[in-house]
Amino acid sequence: MNISKTLFAALLFIVITSTSNAAVRDTDSETVAESERLAQQLSERMDEINAQQRDLLDRMQSMEEQRRELELLMRRVDNLDDYRGGTDPDGGVTAVPIVGEEQKQERDAQIKESAPELPRVSSSVGGVLTPKGRLVIEPSLQFLHSSVNRVSIEGFTILPALLIGVIDIVEVDQNSYIGSLTARYGLTDRLEVDIKGSYLYREDSTRSREVLADGVTAVEATASADGNDIGDIDMGLRYQFNRGGGKWPFLVGNLRVKSDTGTDPFELATKSQLDDSPEFSGELPTGSGFWSVNPSLTFIYPTDPVVFFGNVGYLWTFEDDKGKPTDADGNIIGFGKVDPGDAIRMNFGMGLGLNDQSSISISYALDIFSKTTIETASPTSIAGSDVTVGKLLIGYSLRLPGGSPLNLAIGIGATEDAPDTDLTFRMPINFFK
């Protein structure tokens, strides 16, 4: 009996133990399955997060590229070396991004390669302001040619086909070769200073013929003259008043001062050149003989891909005493006080970017000079000295592989007193970039 109880208890223990182990194994299987399901969900969620992160990075890269393009456009319009937030002249806040040094260098390199310089057609029109701390040395060569044919008639007519008097036919050819060197330096991003020196060579050829002079057969007279020396040195300041943009053009103020370092024409001339029988000098001047000041205002209005520009100014030339010496007979042979007259100056045109390396400009320049007065002349106001000089200017700019632009300006005389041809080559070279 005891043995039977013992066997029954042993069998019961075995059954209970087996049942417990089966339950434990079932519980472990469910736990493993749940863990695998959670791991699968976590892996899928991580894949979604990684995809979202890649999309966000792509968007951030696209926004960065757009930001750089915007900075480049702002640079091309504003023509400044650096952009920093501040207050404009009207008191408004300018929202301009501040960029790091590496981004600034990268932007300057892009601008250097993709933004051709507006062809410089004069000292006040064309190009951009020199950035702060940058020095530009600009050698240039200029050629001017003028050819004048003039007929003077002194007499009266009895019948429409009968002339009593003198017909004087004069033909004058003038050539000038000018080599110049200009240095420009950016004091600030909105202010630059420059100085220009030049050396000139001039040659004139004059041929005249009098017809119907006292019944004498026409005699042709020729005269030639030349001269070479330094020209007048001039200096200038340019200041940008506003940042432009929107509906407003860029406004740049210019102030130029010209010296009298060239050969004075009144030192070579004699008063007899104002008389009825002029004398021709064998030497030509290389300067004006007067100091002058030329304030002007330039506007530049960009409307991609065209840039409209213009300049309005006034040339004020100072009166100077050229002396009143006398000859052996006591006759005054000097000029006394001479006022060469002032001038109103205008220039307007447009520039067009052909591609990222070249551009072209077309403009018209007009100078209206007042009369010259000479103290010892009679009358003191010189007839024919109030001239109008008009030129059509065509400019080209090509950026060379090294980065320096080569500028060519062609001037075509549009009035009688303007040079027939005016060719100018310029090649600015940048230092301390």
C-alpha cells in the first residue's frame, strides 16, 4: 500500500513537472515572436526616418544653392564687395545676409567668372566702383583723327554767278596718339579715388588755297606741325550714394580736377593768329593750359540683361592770365586774361551682356562749350569758339582667361567740331584682390 502511494506521488510529480515545462516553453515562444515583431516595426520606422532625413538634406542643399544664386544676383546689382545688414539712406532696414569668409571668396570667384564689366566709355561712365582695398592699374591707348574742309568767302556778288572777292579753301588733317596710365583705389565699398597721367604725340597738316585773289592764279600753301610731351594730369573721386534696387537706379557722384601740366597752347601761339593774316606754329600743344573742375552725376539702372546708364555734368574751367608783353614798337603781343569758357556735358546709353564673358554698350556723348574770351582781342569774345562736340560711342568688353577685361571704345563724330574717329583700348589689372 505504501509502495502504491509512493508510485502514485512520483507519477503525479512527473505529470506536473512536464506540464510546467510545456507552459514555460509556450511563454518563451510568444516572447520571442513579440520581440521579432517589435524589431521589424523598429527597422521599418528607422527606414522611414532615414528616407525623411535624406529628403531634408536634399532640400537643404537646394536651398543653399538658391541662397548662393540670390547672393550672386545681389552682388551683380549692388556692385559692392561685401554685404552686411544696416540702414539705407532713407532709414529703412536692409535685410542683407552676412556670409563667411570662405563663402565670400567663393562668391567673388563666381562673380569674377560670370559677370562681365560694363565697357568703360569715359572716366565717369562705365565699369563699377573699385571694392575696398583693391588697386586697379589701367593702361590705355587712344587714337583721334579729324579732317576738316572749310571754305571761306570774303566779297560780294553783282550777279548770282559773278563773285567779286576772295575764296579761301582750307583742308586740315589732325592725328593724336595718347598713351595713358590710370590708377584707381577703393577707399571704401562706396568711394574710390583715381589719378591719370598721359603722354601725347600730335601732328597736323594744313593745306590752303586762295581762289580769285586779285585775279592771281590760285596758289596752294601747306603747313605742318607736331608736338609731343606729357599731357594734363587729372584726379577724381567717385561715390555711390545709394544701394539701388527696385525702382531706383544706382546714383554715383563724380568729381574730377584737371591740371595744366601739358604744354600750354598760349605759350606757343602769338596774337597774330587772331588777325586777318594768321601765322602757323610749327609746334603743337599737349595740354589745355588751364585748370578745370568737372562735377557730374551718373545713374545706372539694371534691367537684366540690359543696363541703362547716363551722366550729366558741368565743366568749369578757370580763367588764367597769359600775360601782355609788348614788342619793340610798344604793341601788345600777349593775350592778357583768357577765359576758355565752360561746358555742359551729357552722356546716355545702354549696355547689354552678350554672355558670361563679354558685353557691349552704345551711348551718345554731347559737350556744349561756351565762347572763349581774350582780354586783348577785339572783340574779346572769339567768334566760332562756342562749339558743340557730339560723339556716338560703341564699347566692347571681353574678359580674358586671366580675369582682366579688355575694353574697346569706338567714337564716331556726330557734329562738325567732333573728332571723326576716336579709338580707345583699356585693360584694367586688379591688385590686392
